[in-house]
Amino acid sequence: MPNAAKIMQCAPRLEGVFRRRTLLPLGFISLTTLAQCSQPEPPVPAAAPLSKYTGDLPVLQSHGALRVIVPPEPLSHIPKQAEPVTIDYDLARDLAAELNLELRLVKAENYAQMVQMLLEGEGDIVAASLTITPARQEQAAFSVPYLYVDEYLITAASDSLPTAIEDLAGMKVGVRGSSSHYQTLLDIQQQVPSLRIHAAPEKLGLEHLIEGIVRGEYQATIADEHLWQAVASYYDSMATPLVVAKNRPIALMMRPDDVQLKTKVDEYLLAQQFTRQSQQAFTDDLPGLKKRRRLRMITRNNALTYFIHRGQQVGFEYELIKEFADRHDLRLDIVIPASHADLLTYLNEGKGDVVAVAMTITEQRQAQAAFTAPYNE
């Protein structure tokens, strides 16, 4: 494990590396959680009830199946922007194929049922666009995030809309009690005590929650941005004037003791480069990164720079860049090209912002990218 003092010493040297497309010398393998989801396919039919059993990956392999707990379809129809809605089903299908196991979908009606079914052995993974929260981490283990989302306040369009958290004073907001949005509202309530929280029935999906606004049961609800954007064109009478939580990590849930399964799942998610902005290229400087709140590190996978150990991202360059990202309030994404020869191409095409991959400074490379001051001579 890298020396923490050395990381703290090196991090300030990165302050000026964004004036050109930047390359980090002697560096680190990186891999972005880039979201590249498949086009929607016909859903896999749910299997007949299975016998209950728990166990790590070898147990699942002995049964020949991966049982993935999923919610009912979040929307009653497939919208024009279907990818955000089908991502859980796509993940389940792709993971089963990667592990060479038969996929069996297990439907659960709400979060409490998902956790119960997982811990009691009716399923092995929960794929339900779950936000990682401290309370949930006390119940189960989570994969590395495959998506980061903001939480939007949805309310009826009008001439006077809330534009700041303080404007929620006296407003009644309806969300499911088991959702991460409920905890978001509890946190806001500490700042705005007059905010009223309506605990909606657990079975209600986004469409039904919006219908509650129309019926006057409450004035607003909250939705993750990817689900809202999938249906926004159908709700011209609704507005999203306020982001109530930013950059919330979405991940898969597993049993705490299933270490081998979690490791394989994490490796798969990272290797597939899941991220919400996988197709977008950016070549701007540090102010642009801060605006998007993301820093993309381009690297290759090795024991020095970046690798997965027991489901955790580690490596000297990873921890160095992570320290820099934290200082600037940026989320760190890891981008791993197919080969070492693609590193500079990725950088100059805007697929990443900094290269960290055990690379020495040469005149040829200096003609293609800017280098920081050496941090390991």
C-alpha cells in the first residue's frame, strides 16, 4: 500500500497539470466506470421459485445459476430514452454471461423485500439502481458504482418554483420510505424543519409518484436524474427546478460475506467502463472538470499503478490522483484503454483528463502531452 505521507506530498504538484492535455509520469493504470449500456432487449422471463441457499461464487457455480433480484419495471411503458430504465436488466444479463451462469430473475416489490430475499438466499445480487448509503452498507455489501446520479425535485410547473433548499419550507414532498430520497429529505429537514415528508406506498413507481402531485396529495417528489430524463418529455406540466442531492453512487448489492462474487462483479463493472458520460469527449481545463465534477484518469492495470484488491481500488497512482480529486471535490473515474499504445490517443481525443501509467518523460512524448513535475525519480 502506498505511503500516505508521500501521496499527500505529491498531490499539490498536480495543481497545474490541466493547462494542456496532461500526462502523469511514472504512473498508474486507470479505468473509468464508463456507462456503456446495451440497447433494450426482450426481458428475461422470471424463473420458477428456487430453493434457498447462500454462499459465495463457488456455491453459485455449483448450482449453475446467478439469481438476480430486480424490481418490477420502473415504468409501465418503454420511453424513448429506454437505456436508463433497462440498465438493471442489462447488467443482470451481462453479468450472468460473464460468469458463465444461467440468469434467473427474481422479482421483489420493495427495498425491504429485496434485502430479505438476498440475505435469506433467494437471490445472489440485487440490481435495482440502489444508491449507496451508510444505512444500507450496514445491511449488505455494494459493488463499485456503475452510475452516478443527481436527485431532482419534481413539482408542478408554475411562475414561482423553489430554486434553493430554503425554498422547500412548508412544502410537502412524497417519496417511498425505503428510498434513498427519504433520507435525503430527512437531511434537508435538519436545515428546513418546516419541510413535510409524505411516506408514499412502497409499490409506487415514478409515474405513480408524479400522479400523486397531479392529484394534490403532495406538492413534489424526488427522482434520480436518469429515470426522470427517460420520461421528462411525457410530463410537460412538471418542472425540475432544484437538485436536492448531487453525484449519488448507484451500485449492485450482495451479501457481506460473498467476497469472491463481489471481486468478480467489481472487475467486470470496471472493465466494462460503466459511466453515464461514456460517449462524450472533453478537452477543457480544470474549470471544466469542476463544472462537471469529474476527473477521468487514463491508465493501465498493473500492481504498481492500479488494480482491484478484495473489491477495493488500490495502487500508488490511483491514491495519488484520488487525493487530488478529493481536494477539488471531483469524482474520480478510471479509464483503461485496450492497449498501452492508446493512452495518448485517449488523452488527446478527450476520453480522459490525465494519464498515470508508469511512463517516463521523453522528447517524443513531450511533443504530444504536458507532464507534471516528476514525483518519483
